[in-house]
Amino acid sequence: MTSTPPTNRAESAVRIVSLYPDLLGTYGDGGNALVLSRRLEWRGIEVEHISVDAGAPVPDSADLYLVGGGEDGPQVQATRELDQSQGLHRAVDKGAVVLAVCAGMQILGHTFPDATGTSRSGLGLLDCETVRVDRPRAVGELLTTNARLTTAHGVVELGQLTGFENHAGRTIPGPTSVSLGAVEVGEGNGDGSEGVVTGTVVGTYLHGPALARNPRLADALLEWIVGPAVMIPLHDPDVDALRTERIAAARDHELAPRRSWRDILRRS
Amino acid sequence: MTASSASVPATGPAMKLRPRARLAVAAGRIVAWASRVVHFGTGSVIGGRVSLLIDKNLLAELTASRDVAIVSATNGKTTTTKLLSTALGSNRPVVSNWLGANMTPGIVAALASANPTDTAVLEVDERWVDPVLRATNANTVVLLNLSRDQLDRTQEVRKLAEQWRSALTATPPNVVLANADDPLVTWAALAAPNVIWIATGQEWTADASGCPACSGRIDFVDGSWACTSCDLQKPTIDVAVTEDGISLQGKIFRAPLALPGRVNRVNAAFALAASSALGADLNQAFDALDDVTEVAGRYRVATFNGTNIRLLLAKNPAGWHEALELLEGPSTPLVIAINARIADGHDPSWLWDVAYERVGDRLVIAIGERRHDLAVRFRYGNINHSVADSLEDALALIRQSPDFDTSVPIDVASNYTAFQDHLEKVGGVL
Ligand SMILES: [Zn+2]
């Protein structure tokens, strides 16, 4: 659980790996890699992004790993392959940063439920357990109060986190983890908190994707790797407009159905 | 128009229905009429629901003495239903629900007004294949593709494939026409005794990398595919869709068709092969397809606020993959509209699975209720874009653009409810 910032950054590109997008990429998760890559490019920092499909070897020398959301079957298969490979484990031991979303967060914990509800062993990279609970899936806008992330460079204020959640499990953070923030609207982990952070591994139920809607979280992950000096501010009017609109929608409980008669007739 | 639809006048055919079924049909008509009078839409669905409340076996009765073909898919089912209706219509009367009311109530409403022996070509929602197949005993089933669509409310695509497979096992049709390049569809169709396999050249495989048979991994190599863990693989094909046309039964039917793009060659291939299975003459059927220039407003070219526009529908990553074929190349600005209402799915994170970068240097105007989601997607795609509050404002922006070319229609590509809004603005379904 070390978080030593890699050195000699200027000499090499930031290496980002999307893990198993063919199994875990259901909710536009590829967007997170695009957001990170662009935010480095726009700052003049070189980036090298690769996607590693299931079956291919997992490199252990990258700086940042992305694990996305997926369906029950692929979730189990991804766990099996990542466990056999141990590449992600070695990378985390070397201080790599990981962002795991939804099913990705669940499989990185100690346990998670499979399609039948049976508890399975996760990868143990996040100190949390996910259990099945007897309630409807959490589907809708997820909004936190002001969130924060402690990186190698200190505490980074993330502002409000906004995204869409779609999951059935309840995630219980363990003693060596912290959450990202408290839930204002939605379900999150299920205990009023959202997200799990253990060392350099960050898990969240937010997609949309998470980093498109939350540029400060994207920049906090990057700053963890490249240090604060090169993280010059970016001007994000499109993102600001989206955040304003989505935060208002979450507070208006947009998903308490806004269906018009017209919609119902059209559908049917 | 060769296919009749749900809006046929309620004069009523001479159908030998049981009294209960007759009552159900009559009540449905009255409710549909009342619904139209208060401008709730065509009224066909609500009328069908009322009919089914009175007689839940009505669909079986309405299809007892006719040939039935079912068309289902995530994408292209409305277009293929229309093409198949037209192809078959070249030599027989056809009834269809091609306006998109594709669950049992809408189907009942469409059939209730038709002659009892007309061949029925039915568009069926992916989730309704089993009940509709059971009730109708359809002799022909067309299965185009399965991909992610509206994940926050529909079932996982793998479960839909399982449902199709058990539906075909429970009620085997005479013939199934299936997409041999879609592993999910292939696995489902293998449950049927007689399948005509169509090589569609489908490029979108992102939703089928997990094997539906064994949860292993599917490898896609050189236009073929196979599971790395079990014996599921691309079947030997009967019909092929190529760059220059459709090859079946030793003949090549040359493109272009009236409808644009590779995806419509695929839809036409299914329509041709299915019409042939139902006894139509292939040359006659192929000629008839040229009469279809739009389908429920898709591909309509119309003048709106003095500007020529072309309406395109794309509602999920697989659909966008096909639509972008039509949008890459030209330099004129275009409009993209996204809503996230109940019929669209509330979660548009799939926008990040679409390679919008393929539009190149064109100016793109984002509109619709989720225009800001689109704008952020475009920003990270380094796509030249602006945001507008309405189609009117978007076209006003485009008219000021130096790349505006009055000689070609402005493409307006929208997802489901946004498309319906735009279709209404240009006069609705013809
Ligand atoms: Zn297999």
C-alpha cells in the first residue's frame, strides 16, 4: 500500500492501461481513458494508452489502470484472469494508480456476489466487501457532497461528484479504506458513503463516465502520477455546463419518472 | 404503399371470430378511436390493450389462418419489417405493424383491422419474441442482431439471446433467418431446426466478446469468429452482403438500393431471403424494394425553416456505428440530437462508445435534452462543435457557417424521442 510518486516523469510518457474493455466496458468506460489522455495532451504531457483484452498479458509497469463496469458473467471471468495474471497486483505494489468503476470496484474488493448471489473472492486490492441485498437495483443519478481524495501530494478537493449509477450490490468499506464522499442523492455504497479508496486504488459507482463529469477527479489521479507542477488549469466550459445541468437534475430527482403521456403512447 | 397498417378504417373484415374475440376487437377499436379524437396518438396500442383485456387469446385467433413472419432485433427491425412487407406485397396482400407498435397490444391492433388471410409481417420487440411466437406460431422468424440498448431498463443482451433460444426451442418455426456474424444471434438461432444464415459483415462486435454458450471468449478474425473454449463458431453461410450487393441463391442483386448505407443492404438481404422463403419471386421482390425511400420518417428529406434537412435515427452504439458511415465524408455541418427519456434510456454514457470522431472536421451542433453530454463527448473527441437549444437554433447557426452548402440537405441524426420530435416538426409519418 505504498504510494511513492514515480520519478523521472519528464523522460517518459504517462502509461495508461484499460483492462479488459471487452469484458468490462459496459457503461462508456472507455470515456475515462479518453478524458485522462486528452487532459494530459492538452497540458503538453505525453501519454501512451493501451487496451488489454481478456486473454492478453497484463503489463505491470504502467502508471494508471482503468477497470470498468460489466455484466455478471464477464465480471467473474475478469476476476479469474486478473487473479491468474497478478499483473495488476504487481503494478499496485509498485505504486500504480487504479480507477475501478462499478463492477470493477466490486471485483477489486475482498468479496463480491456473482449472478446467482453466491459470494466470490475478489482480488483484494480494495479493502471492501460487496454483498447482495434484497432491494431493487440502484439506478439513477448519483450525487455526493464535496468529496476529497488523499494522494501522494496531499488532500485534493474534488468538489461534488456527479454520475449515473446502476448496480445491485451494497459495498461495505473496510478499516484500511476511506470513501470518496458522502451521498447527497442516490445510493452509492449503500451506507451513505460513495466510493472506496485503499492506498492508490480508487473505486466508485459513478459512471457517465465518471471522469467526463468530474474533471477534478481526473486531474487528481493524474497529479498523483505527474505531480502538481505540470497540472496547469484547463478551461472547461462544456464540462461546467454539463455539471451544472446534471447536479440540478439529480436534486430535482429527474428519475422519479418525468414521463409524459406522449412518451408512453410512443413507446407502446 | 403495399402494406396496410394499424390506421386502416374500422369497417371490419369478414372474420370468423368467436363472439368474445369479436367483442374484444370492437372494444379495442372504440378505445383507439376515442384516443385519436383526444389526440393521444394513433390509439392503436391502448386499443390493443383493451382488446387483450377482454380476450387474452386474441393474437392466436387473429393469426390462425394466415402466414406470419416475425422480425426482431436491437437495430433495424422497423426498416426490415417495412422492406419485407414491401417485398412480399409484390405478390400478395400483407398486413404489418411497421409503425413501431411492436408488443402484443400494437400487433393485435394492427391485425384486428386486416383481412384474416393476409400475410402478417410483424415487427416484434426483442423482449416479446417468445410470447408472440407462441401465440402466432409464426412460420418465418428474422433475427437481425442483438446489442446494448438502454441498459438502465432492459435486460442484459445475453439474457435476451437466452430468451430467443428458448422461444425457438418451444415453438420451432419453419425457417429462421439469422445473422451469422452476430454470435449472440447465431447461438439463439442454432436452437431452430432450419436456419438460413446471412453473412452481414457486421463490424460492431463489442457486445458479443463473451461466448453466450460457455462464457468463454469469442475471437473475431478476418471476417469470421469462433469461441476459444467451446465449438460455437460462425456457421456456413447461405446469403452474403457485399460491397456491391446481396448474393443469394447463386445470384447477385446489385446495390444501390433506394435506402442508403451498408446497414440497409443488410436489412434488404434479410427481407429478400425471408420473402423467398415465403414463396415470393426474388426479382419481383427486389424491384419492389426500390419503392421504399423512407421508413417511418427515417431518411426523410424535408424542408424545415427554409433549410433542407435529412432525418436519421441512431439510438445506441451499434446503430451509430452504421449511421456514421453516412456522416463521414461530406464537409457540411450537421446536427446531432440526444434525449434520455424513458424510451431512450436514462443513461447516455454509451455516447462514449460511439466513434463520433469519424465525422472529421465537420462542424457538429449538439441539441436535445442531453446536448451538454454530447458537447463534453465532442470536446474530448477534439470535434469542432457548438451547442444549441433547439433544431431551429441549430439550423440558424449552420446557415451562418462558411461550410454551409445549400445544395445538400443538412443531416440531423437523433436518438429515439429526439427523432420523433423532429419528425413531428416536418409533418410526421407520411
Ligand atoms: Zn463458447
